[in-house]
Amino acid sequence: MIDEKTRQQIAALRKDYELLKTGRESLLGLLAESELPEQVYNSNAIENSTLSLKDTERILLEQEVMRSVSVRELFEAKNLARVIEYLDERSSLSLDVETIVLLHQMLLGGIDDRYAGRLRREGEYVRVGRHIAPPPEFVPGLLDELLATYNSEHDRYFVDAIAQFHLEFESIHPFCDGNGRMGRVLLNLQLAALGYPPVIIRNKGKQRDYYPLFQTYADSHTIEGMSLLLSRVLRESLHKRLAYLRGQRIVKLTDYAREAGLAPSAQLNAARRQTIPAFRERGTWKIGI
């Protein structure tokens, strides 16, 4: 559960974001374009893609890749980028089974057409770590129940509701492939519907900061860790956009710390906790001054 202090921080950032973004849609569009390779790289890398951020950038820019890249990984990058761009243009898209299946078709189409755009069928069991997903015959009902619960929880704090949805979606594992990437796509669809910018869950640190949250949920149905992670990446996304919307000078956080006579390590720790308005670009922590 997100505490009241964090809720107030997010509300204040949201208020400033709403005030400043009017008339600056082109700037926000440029930020979304520049972030696209990072979104694609991180989400695919979480699923063990071997593509680097530089590889991903070159693929999306239709440039020659400087090393051997598998056809599957190339299409994984292009397809995920297409899904993200599709959602960027349709922030009011309904969250329902039809939308989820459509996005999955876009995600896996041309990669594995046996499974693209359909839920798991009879005999299609999946395991993630120690977790064995529910039998395929239960998937439609569980997915309907999850969507109905999320869409009816109007009084619940939105970060907690999205965290619970993400954990439960991955627990159900409705598809034979692409569940992790779909889950992270749906996070941003949910945030967009509420007027928030997209977030990036980073590949770096996934073994410590992301993967264990699913096992904790499987063991005890605890969502606190996922809520905290989402609150941090959301504040980071808002901090980044506010820095650009305010026309601030963007500098590396370590350079800022040295110039201000602050300990760089302490500032990096504060950035990770989001107690300062820092954000990452291409994996480097920065701040607006």
C-alpha cells in the first residue's frame, strides 16, 4: 500500500504536469520518441533478449546492426515498438480481453503465429520460476474476473490497483509467450487512461528489484513491493517530463553532485528512492537545474 506522503508527492507532480503540458504536446511527443528504444530495450532485456540498447536503437531507426542479430530478436524489437506507438496514439483504448488479445497479436505476429493473438488452449501449461500458472481452461474466467475487479475498484488508490493487476496478470500467464512484455505494455495503457505518462521498468537490477516481487505475491499475495516500484518509476517519469517542460538544464546527477559539493553516492541513492527529482536517460541518472 502506498503511504499518504508518497500519494501527496505524486499528486503534486501530477498537478504541475497538467499545468505545464498544455500547448506543449510536440515536446511530449519528442520525449516519447526518444524514450521508445529504452522502453523496447528494457522490456525485451527483462525477458533475456541479448540486444543492447544501441542495437535496439539501430533496429528501430532501420540502420545496419553491427553484429549478428537473430531474426526473432529483430522482430521482437520492431513489434514491441509498434505496440507502444499504437498505444501512444490511443490513450483512451478500453482495457478488455479484446484489446489485450489484439495487442498480443501485434506483439507476436510474425514471430510465433501459433500463439499470437490467442489465450492458452487445452494442454498448454506454463511455468515461471517455481510458479505453475493456472490450467488453460481457467484462463478466460480468471482474466474476465481480473478485468472486472480492476475496472470496478474506483475507490482504491490507482498505483496499488495497477500493481495488483500486474502481479495477478503475470500469475495467470494467459498466453503461451509474451506475458511479461504484455504485462508491462498494459501498465502504461492503464496509466495513460488516468492521464499519466508511461513508465519504464529497467532491466538492470531485475533480479533484485522486479523478479522477486512475483514470487512474494505467489507466496503471500503481498503487493507492497510492486506498488513501491511503480510509485518510484512513475515519479521518475514525471520528474523527467517536468524538467523538460520547465526548460531546465539537464545534467548528469554525478556532475551536479560534485558541483554542489554533495556526495555522488548519496545523490544516486536518493535518486533510486526518488527523494530528489532525478531521472534516467539511456541508463544514466540526470537532473534538471
